Amino acid sequence: MLRTTTKQEVREQVKAWKAEGLSIGLVPTMGYLHEGHGSLIARARKENDRVIVSDFVNPIQFGPKEDLATYPRDFEADCKLCEELGADLIFHPEPEEMYAENFHSYVGVNVLSENLCGKSRPIHFNGVCTVVTKLFMLSQADRAYFGQKDAQQLAIVRRMARDLDYNIEIVGCPIIREEDGLAKSSRNTYLSAEERKAAVVLHRALTLGEQLVRSGEKDAAKVVAAITKEIEAEPLARIDYVELVDWNELQPQSVVPDQVLVAVAVYIGKTRLIDNFIVE
Ligand code: AMP
């Protein structure tokens, strides 16, 4: 597996692969890899001749009060997992390599970024779209892999690729969970033992909500209220949002639509966790 920190080396490798007619799968990550990331890499491995993993904590998607400085990192462990899963290249640039001085160009998607995480993280999705665009350009990938764990991100990246003719297939992958149901996340490492136990409330509450939707409940307020009540019963939890939106435009609904995304963001202590379910 090739490790590189430079865009030039990625370009050269991609050019050589393309000259051989090989297909390329890209898995964008912020590192500190776990089985959630692993599932994306394994899927990319199956569906492409070559697999590129990017491992980059993207500063422009973090707000001023967010956890950029403390975001967990372990590049050696990341390389080990990528090797084991058969990735061909890991791209691990410094911020200066990605963002030259006087960087002023951003990509964004309107409407889909208005609700959910977009409300409390106003610059987040422009940062995501911008870095993802750069990674698409560099990797010339045929397919890129994103987790449903970040459902709004998946929807936004998919729309961006369609709207702006990126000619790349966006592949959505299911949420990988711990045994007790907590969605795997690099940020779970912030949780104390007590908080870790409390954190399972996100999945517990969403499971209740999903049962309601699947049993035919059409009143969106009732679904949101049931989830909210369950989370509020956990003393260590503080809700950022519980939202029910259509899984197309990500707009709030009063009647549960046929394709629905129900998503939550909850602080457990100081750690903000997200989770969701989609019924299509
Ligand atoms: P991150 O490193 O957190 O930016 O995540 C990189 C990619 O891995 C994103 O597409 C995430 O949605 C995906 N991902 C993170 N956690 C999980 C998980 N538990 N299950 C599936 N995909 C995940």
C-alpha cells in the first residue's frame, strides 16, 4: 500500500492506473478508523480495481467552537487497517497541502443543508462539499463510498455529484454499530464509562421511533415526541435536535412521507453524537 502526503503523488498514481484502464474507488475519512470506515473500504475493495482511502481531518468543516484541535488521530493504526482490508493508497495530507494561502473557493448545496446538522453547524457542509470535490478531482474515482451514519452528508454529496455532473457514483453504506446498538464513531472515544453507557439512548430512542413509523404512524409530531421523551429520560443526554424530514429534500414534514429520514443529534456530556434511521 502506498502512503502519501502529496497531491502530486496521488495524481501520478491515478494517471498510471487510468492508463491501464483500472477502476478506482475512493473512501473519504477523517481517520481514527473503526469498523464503520472498514465496511466502506471492504465494499470499495469488492467493487473496484484500486482503492484510495483519504485520511484527513478537514479544518474547514469545523466551526470555531468545535473539536478540531482534539479530534482523535492514530495514523499508524489507520494504515494497518487499510493494509488489512486491501486498500492500495492512503492519502494523508497536511492542511497546507489541501488549502493554499488565500484559498477562497468553496462548493455548497442549498436546501439540503438547511435543516438537521446544518442548523447548528452552519459552515459544516460547505467544508465537506469543498474537500470532497477536491478529493474527487484528485482521485478521478469511479465510485465514492459514504456511510448512512452521516445521512445528511450522504444526501448532500449525492446531490452535489448529480447537480454538478461529477460523473462519479456515490455509494451509501449501512450504519455499523457496537453490540449494544451505539453507532460506531471516532468521537465515541471522548465518552467516559458512564457516558458510554448513557449513549445507547440514541439507538434505543430511534428504534422506538422506527417501530412507530413501520407500524404505520403517520403523525410526524408523535414520532418525534416519542423519541424526544425517551432521550429526555436519560440524565446525561441533552438534545440538539430530533427531526423528521423527507429523504429527498430533507425538509421537515407533518405527515410521515413514504421516504423518511429521522435523525438526532444529542450531547452526552460534552460529546455531540448523531444517529438516524431511514425508511424507504
Ligand atoms: P468520518 O471519518 O467520521 O468523517 O467518516 C468517514 C466516512 O465513514 C463517512 O462516510 C461516514 O459516514 C462513515 N462512517 C462513520 N461511522 C460509520 C459507521 N458507524 N457506519 C458506517 N459508516 C460510518
